[in-house]
Amino acid sequence: MSKAPQEGDSALKSSPEPSNHEELKDGERKVIVESGEKEEVMNEISDNSDSDSDDEAQQNLQLQSLEAGLTANPYNYDSHSQYIKLLRKMGDVEKLRAAREAMSELFPLSPAMWQEWIKDELSLNTDSQDSSSVIVKLYERAVFDYMSVSLWCDYINFVQEFDPIVRQCSPAGISKARDLFEGALTAAGLHVAEGSKIWEAYRQYEQAIFLTIDETDTQAKEKQVQRIRGLFHRQLSVPLADMSSTFTDYKTWEEEQGSVQDPNIVSAYQKALEMYNARGHFEEHVTRLDSPDSERLQHYLSYLKFEETSGTPARVQVLYERAITDFPISPDLWLGYTRYMDKTLKVGSVVSNIYFRATKNCPWVGELWVRYLLCMERSHASEKELAEVFEKSLRCTFSTLDEYLDLFLTRIDGLRRRMASTGEEDQLEYTKIREVFQQASDYLSPQLKNTEGLLHLHAYWARLEAKLGKDITVARGVWENFLKICGSMLEAWKSYIAMEVELGHINEARSIYRRCYSKRFSGTGSEDICDSWLRFEREFGKLEDFDHALQKVTPRLEQLRLFRMQQESNSIEENENSRRKNAHDKRKLGSDISKEQTPAKRPRGVDRVAEKTHVENKHHGQNSSQETKLEDVNSRNNKSDDNLPPKESKTYSDQCTAFISNLHVKANYEHVRNFFSDVGGVVAIRILNDNFTGKSRGLAYVDFLDDEHLAAGLAKNKQKLLGKRLSILRSDPKRGKMKSSAPKSLKEHADAPDHSSRKGSMSKETGDTSKVSDVKDEGISSRKPRKNTFAMPRNVKLHGVAANRSKTEEDDEKPKSNDEFRKMFIH
């Protein structure tokens, strides 16, 4: 077989034959080789040879780079394409053929790539039966990957030209050609835009056969006429482009035969024309190549939706084939195509082939592999074929781990069904299931830790080990290994227990409850497992078992209840601290804005008045908050203790107050009140907080109704509250005479200036000298510490302070009693 190479085939030639007239390109200049110009041309050829050698070295480097890249990653589509183009340019035929085979093994080739491959093979092969069969096989592979009318036409033309029996129009050859035409019509005859090309080629072939029939054989001629008329009828019944031209050809042909038009054909043509008009706007959109791909894809989807509701399955299938030819890596198209074929055909090699092509085009879509396995199982594929598809799918990269999990479970489902249907529950068969389970667990456990999917996988595994494998020890081993990874999952323990209960192993289930009832689970899981144990013993256990479980569970539930209360209290306190912090930040922001005022524009004396007012407001706010807390606690105590007198008649004594230290920083008034609930008689609680951070300092005062209740409260010394051992002592403010003996937060309240000192300060600013002495006294107690006196010795008198203080001033510095402090808070 020989065929003149067409344009582009010269790339496969290693060295062209010399001729008397050669045309070479040097920039834009053409040199025509003549006998008298031989020397000039030879010089240019020498220069071109040097350039070609440089290009060849560069091509070799590029070739080595592509080969190394494909060895490292054979699934790189672009590298395969570049490698084939480079080999075709270099003319390495054997490597080029091997490269194409390697790419075709992994990916479907586009119609253009197949046409290029076949054209190269035609230019290389001679006219022989073997070479013809090679080309035919290439055409069969080409039309399998994608639907292409042009490929089918090339295939038909090749067979008509190079197949001897078809060319000779022998009966066997005619039958072979007709089978090929019918296959082409089945694949692409319903292609609205281009299907008429195959119909016309088929009619031309039949008309050519009609001309070969002897004139005397009227029966054969009449039979052939009916065959041609039937082709017209079939074609005019299909909505195709340019139908009017086909109908005109039909009328002309009938006139040549001396016959009238067949009414059935005319009616079929009218119906087909209406169908084409209904699809005309869809065809206009999907065949417009200058439109963006996203728009064309959406038009295809709309077109498919229309055909699925009003068309036939064959027409829907052809439209899907057209769409995937234009958009071969669209998962939505392949998923829709396979889903539709599963619904309409369900079984058969046609659906399996579609899944095979779908997984080659979109190997990263796990759902396609799952449904491929199910399709093969419906088609009763062998275990070897199923295993090959499954192993191939595991080499793909999916977007989510759930896709891998679904793939493993689908494979296990198929093996389980195969065992159940054949009844061959032999050890070798179940070993395959165990291997797949182990493979899934090893791969997914690190990534799906503490997830429902991984739990379902191991529960399924353990159940099959017990039911099909008949080995309860292995089933328990599955659960034990899973609990080592996901022991914090409540459902894991419950599922383990459920398996033992289902198998009637009550004692084993009880031992699992004993292992897990004291574990900490998320949410209310800890309470749930305790309740579940009690319910289990009520339904399956003896009275002794129920009492034992109740003895174990009761303190655990109480501990969990206290823990929940502490969490709620901490949450409330955190919210309160956050609210206070926000309020403090707002006040601070307001003070910063006021400080931005230009000092030169402020009235004289406003600085000191504003500063003093800010301090007084701060202390007043703290006193108000403390007073509110005391009133809240007292109101709760009044509700809980009916023996307390009304709020108006309450009297406090310094001798009935307890001082608490080492208090937990998260302890609040409710905790302290509950701590002394067994003692009773609590009148008031004061927890000392830091002035700057607002957090507890771990100190508190508790006032009791009388000495009897105070003594009972002191007896709780060294007992724990929130995990810390408290120190509880009787409060005796008269014991120390140093100023530092008073708590810091209360001392600051005692040092706060009253309204009379604020009036004195204002009098000084306005020139009133009657209040000068009051202003100086107020400055000693509260104003002077704001100056830089931190390095001054304590026995050195400040400038302007009298050497001898009055008796009233000395009395003011004495430690204050609890009653005096209370008066400060209330007033």
C-alpha cells in the first residue's frame, strides 16, 4: 500500500531526495537552484547545516527533559502531547509510535490526534494486507474514544479504497461495507449538524451498486431501488441540517425512476422538519465556535435537558457524545451521561464502555469509579476484571477522602454479595474482604480520625468478621484497634457494646461499660454512657449488677453535675469580666479624648478639678458595684434562711466576720455561699478584686449572724473549694495598727476624698481663703501621692505640711473597723 504523503508528512522523512530544483527559505528570500548557482547554494546549505546541528542539540536536550518528566509523572497530559510533537518533528518513527501508544493507554486521544497518527502511518506503510489491517484497527480505536463524523467518513473512504473485497463489490465486500455504514449511522447518524454526511455517503454507495447490476436482472434492480428508497425514508425521518436539499434529491431520484413520491416519506419529512425547527436555536448556540466555552457548555446542558424530556434515548446518547467531544473533561457531562444510561439501559457492554471512557477522561472523579464498579457487577464481570478496575482507581487522586471511603466500601459490598450469591464462603474468598478492609483502614485512619465514616468502616468490618469470617476474636480485635485511634468517640464504645449484645455476650458488654463509664466524652456524652449502663443493667442484668452499676455511676454523675455548674459559673463570670472590660475601655477612650483638648484653651484650674473628679467617680463606681453585689448576696441569703431578720433591722458586728485567703481566682459569691450552706447564718460576702485587672485577689470576708455560726464557719478551715484548700480565720481589725494591715482595695476606699474636701478644692480655685486649711489637709491624704515623691524617705515631711498633725488627722489614719467600711460602701 502506498499513498502520496500530504502536507506535513515531510516531518517523518529523515533525509529528502536531492533534486535539480530546491526551494530554501532564508528569511523572506527564495533561492532557486540552477546549475550556474551551485556554489552559492552550497554555501548557504553549509550555513543551514550548522544551524540545523544547533537545533538538533537543543531538541535532544528537550527530548531528554520530557522523557525524564514522563518517567516521574506518566499522567501529565501536556508532557505527552509535547513529546509526540517533538518526536514527529525529529522524524523518529519508532519512538513516535511508542509514545502514541503510551499516551493512548492512559488518555483518550482527540479526533485530530487520531487523524494525524493515521495519516503518518499511511505515509509510512506500503500497500499490503498487514498494513491495511493496522490502519483499520487504528480507525476502530479512534471512533471509540470520541464521536467524530469526519473520522467515520475517513474510515469508510479508506475501506472502500484499500479493502480488496469491498473495492471489487463482491457479495462479501458489499456486506462488509454495509455493516460499516450501519455502524457509522448508529454512532453518528443522528448528529443534527453533520449526520447527513454519512447518510449521503451511504446512498451514493448504494446507487453505485445499482449501476453495477445487469440491466436484464430486473429483480435485483428493483430490490436495489427499494433499498435506496428506504435510505431516503430513514434519512428524511431524522431531524438533520439541510433537510430541504435531501428532500429535493429524493424527488429528483423518484422522477428518474419514473415513480411518484411516497406519501409516507413526505409525511415523515414534515414531522422531522418540525423536530428540527424545535431544535434549531439549540443547534445555533452549540455550533457557534466563537462563543465562550462556559456559554457553550450551558447551552449543551439545556439542549440535553430538552432531549431527555422530549427525545428518544438514541438521540439523547448522540447529543451526549457530541457534548463530551467538545468538552471531554467536564465531570457534569460524564456524570449525567452515565446516570442517564444506567437508567435507560442499566446493563450491557455499551454502558460499561461509556464508564471506561468516562474514567479515562475524568479519573479524579471518585463517583465515576464507584458507579463503574457497580455497572461491571451488574454485567457479571469476572473477579479479575473488577480487581483490575479497583486497583486502577486507587492510583487516581480524588479531591476528598470520602470518595476513597466510598470506593473501598463499594468494593467490599461487591465481594460480600458475590459470597452470598454463590454460597462459597471459603476462607480464601473472605480473605479478600479482610485485605480490602485492612487496606482501607491503613490508608484512611490517619486522615479520618474521630469521624463517622471511619466508625462505619470498622463497624462494618467487625460485623463481617463475626458473621462471614466466624471469628469473634478478630472482630473484637477490630474494635480494640479502632478504640486505640478513636477512643474519645462515644459512638465507638456504643457500637462495640451493641455488637456484643447482638451476639448475646452480656458479660463482655458489661466489661466494656466498666471500661468507659468514667471516660470524658464531648458534650453530654459522659452522662449518656452512664445512663446507658444503667439501662443496660435494667434490661439484661441481675439486681446485684444493677446495684453495682448504680454505685459506680452515681458519684460519677454527681461529679459531672458539679463540673457543669462550675463551667456555667465560669462562663457567667467571663461574660461579666468582658462586660466590665468593655465599659472600662469606653471610659478610658472618653478620658483620652478629653485630654486631647489644647491646654491653652482650658480655664484656669480645670485640670486639677477634672483629675480629682475622675478619681472620685472611679471610687464611687467601685463602691456602687460592691454595694450591689452585697445586696444581691443578702437578698439570696434572706430567701434561703427564714431565721434572718428583715434587711432594715440587720446589724453587723466585727466579732462575727471570717477572713478567707487562698481562694480560687474563679470562685464567685455563689461558690462561697454554697461552701457555707451547711453552716448557715451567712449575712454578707465580700470578695476582694484587683483595682486594675478586676480579677479576684483570692481574699474574701464573710459576715455571720452570730458567734455560733461564725465558729461553725471557722471549723471548715483547711477544707477545699474548687480544688484549693482555704485558710479561714476570725477577722480582727483592731489587732494591727499599721496602715498596710488593711486590705488594699478597702484602704483605697477609705482614702477616697469626700464631698467636703471637693468643695474646699473649688474654694481655693475661686479665691476663697476660708477653706485653705481644708485644702492642705486633703492634699496630704490624696493629692500628694500623685507627685514624684517615690524616692523621698518616709520620715521626711513634705514641703508645706505642718510638723505637728492635729489629733483629727491621726485618728483618720487609724485602721477602720468593718462597720466603718460598711458605712463607706453604703454612703
